[in-house]
Amino acid sequence: MQEAVESQIVVGEQRVEQPSAAATARASPPAVARPIDLISIPANPAPEGVTVGMLRTPDGVGIRFARWDPPPGRKGTVCIFPGRAEFIEKYFEVVNDARERGFAVAMIDWRGQGLSQHALPDHNKGYVRSFSDYEIDLETFIKEVVLPDCPPPLFALGHSMGGTVLLRAAYRGRRWFDRMVLSAPMIALTGRAASRSAKLTARTLRYLGLGGAYVPGGGGTPVAARPFIGNPVTSDPVRYARTAAVVEAEPDLGLAAPTIAWVDAAFRTMADFADPRYPTAIRQPMLILTAGQDDLVSTPAIGEFAQRLRAGANLVISGSRHEILMERDRFRSQFWAAFDAFVPGSPLFG
């Protein structure tokens, strides 16, 4: 960490860590030629006490991170790992929720998302060769930010794709976290997206060299710019509009339909999860919360996966859509009640 980040400057209320000249010389050109401070708007103000910076992964990708100081009487750190097409700013409310519980908070923009480096010139496209790329981001973040700068014990909170990456790390024996809380992890998809023909189409198109193209039927409209009516992620119009307003303020935060390469990589990972032996190899204590009205990931498949975990439990939040933490208060309150009952240091633990 000291080699990659040697100085700090202050931008408004945010401390922004800048790479040293030596680190900059070694690194590939950054994908974002703009300040890396957080995007704060009246409808979504950035929580105070934040340090923002850029990491450089071993494979040369620039990853944006943010960490918030612990409140008085600190109780550890909650590390937040967002889903596909998400970004740090979308989770400001969740950051405040965790800090009100006494935790420091740290999180990243995955490669190809938010203001982290993108592999393709079109900033609306997210691209990875495989989900092992995300594991590189995770390990770099843990080793260079979380372990040296965040108070233990450490807890992970991962949503959708973020939960997928955490499951992969746990399967490989990475025990950085005392406990994990996963929100609607992407273990299997629903409907036509989960069909054999969809998997075969993605694989074929990728072999034909079209990995950087949008999936058939997809396009360049950012997810956050789509109409609220008919959206599959939340029934809360205010929180949905808040995310849209952040992307409108900084369009580079937006991400559109998945690329073929991303979808193929996701299918490969979900094929691993389908092996009944996979969850039995995970020793990480975890709580999985699923949405009762999830039209993106398969709630039944998550339940079957959770039943095979050696140290896991699954709770279905009836009526919630996919993004539980972006849902109406009556769904969010159930999530946080389960979190408080499971994570030491939260209110129920005292």
C-alpha cells in the first residue's frame, strides 16, 4: 500500500489518496481522466469521513475504492461488494446504515464498473475474461486497503454479482472475513436467461470474437436510465430515482446491458455453483438473504445452495425484488434485522 499510495490531498470533505510518481510510471494509463472523488448530489450526499483512492491490481487495472473512518467505539469493518452495473455512490445510504451500527465501511468499484478502469473504450460496457478477474480486484483491495487500514473484525456484505465473487473466494479458502452476509447472490438466473440456448448462444458468439458486443437484444442505455415502471430490481420509486440522478450527474458511473463475454463468464461460474459438492466445500460462516419476488436470480436455486453450506443460513424476504437494500423500508428493515442478529457488534449483540 505504501509503495502504491504515498501522498494525500483533500478534495472538499473527501481525502483522496494519490499514487506516487513511481507507481504512476509503472501503471498503465488510467481509464478515467477525471478526479476520483465521490459524486455527491443533494439527493445523495456523500457520508463524511471518507478516504477515496485508486489501486493498481497485479494485472494493471485501476480500481477505485472508498473507506469510511470508524465511529466512536468502533466495532469492526463492513466491506461492501456491489452487483453488476453498480457503483460506490449507490450505496451511500447503506454506508450510513452500517456506520450507525458502529462499523467502519470500505468498498470498491469492480473493474469495468463505476469509475474503475474499463477494458473497452465504450464506458457503458462491462467486460471481463472470467470472474477470476474480479477475485484479483478483491484480493488487491483486501491486502492494500482493508487489512492495513480498516479495524477488525471484518465482515463482508455482497449483493448479486458481489456475492458471487465472495462465494468463489470462500470456496478457495480465503478467510479474510469473520462472517459474510449475501444479498440475492447470483448463483443461478431465472427464466429464459437461464436456458440452455442462452448459454450456448453466449459461448458461440464469444468464440466468434464478439465478446465485446452487447448481448442480443441489449443496448447502450444505462441500466439506471431505464424507466421505473416494469423494472425488476426495486418497488421503491424514490430510491430508484436517486440512483438515476447520480448517473445523470456523472454519466461515467452508468453501465448498460451485459457484454457477451461477461455473460459467458457468468454462466461458467454458475455452472460451478450447480455442482452439489461446491457449497459443501465452503467453511465460511454466512447468511444469505433472498428476494421473494426476484426476477433476475433464482431464489429456489439459492435456497438449495444454502442448504448444502456447512456454516450458512438462508432467509427469504417475501415480496422484495432483487435489490433488497434499494427496496422500500419494510423490506430493508427485515434485511437489517437479520444482519443485526447475525453480525457481532451490531445492536442485538450490544
